[in-house]
Amino acid sequence: MTMEQILADIRSDRVKKVIHDADMGMEMDDQYALAFCIGSDKLELLSANASTFGKGPNGDYSWGMEASYQEICKVLDVCGKTGVYPAYRGATRPMGYDNPIDSEAVQNIIRASHENDEIIYVLTTGCASNVASAFYLDPTIKRNTVVIWLGGTNLE
């Protein structure tokens, strides 16, 4: 898939299939983004993935992912969409080089790519471990999976 194909699809009137992959437990922007995905007539939300946003009181990244997952469930509940859109738990730590982290969220990205012939957009905020792990574990998803990542982190 070329950049021209991606831009043409973005500009088209086609309703875009999206997976929202976010560190929901950190700030309120991700909750609004998920609610926007739910309410938009331009997007077809396939699912929501939780990613970690940091270590919890016990120094464990899984705390941040679980907080994100619970926040996704709250947003779905408030929007009256519990059971309509699936939510998946993601990576319990940041991904290192050559060290993917398999999870429900990673398998969700891979499955969605294989089940759809059209472009799937993964809207990612925060830690990109779910997306990076999905591409590492199954590079064939690059044929129709586009990542739009808004992240404020350093790349070591």
C-alpha cells in the first residue's frame, strides 16, 4: 500500500474501519476520542484496545494497562455501548526491540486485518506496544493496516 493509496482512502467518502488503541487511564483526551469513534458516521469502530500508560504504585506496567481497560469499559457503558463494541487488554509493558508482547489486543489487530480486505486504521495514542507487537508478530498485516499514532514519547 502506497502513501498515495492511503491518502486517497482518507479523502474518500468510505466509512473508515477503525480500532481505537489507547492509554485511557492517563488523561481525558482518549475518552473523548473513543466517544467520537462511537458517535461518528464517518467511522466504523471495530473495537477498543487498552495500552499501558505507566507503572502503578507497585511498579508494574500491567497496572496502567488494566486501568486503561477499565476506563474503556466505563466509556462504553456511559455511551450505552457495552456489549456492542469489544474491548481488549493489551501489552502489560512497553515493547523492546525484537521483544514483542502478545496479548488480546495484539491478536485483535491481526485478526481484524485478516478478516477485512479494505484498509483498517488503528488509531493509537500513548504506548504503541500493541501495534508494534502486532506488526512484529505478523508482518503481513501491512497490506491493509494503517497506524495513525499520536504519541508523546522518546524513541531510544
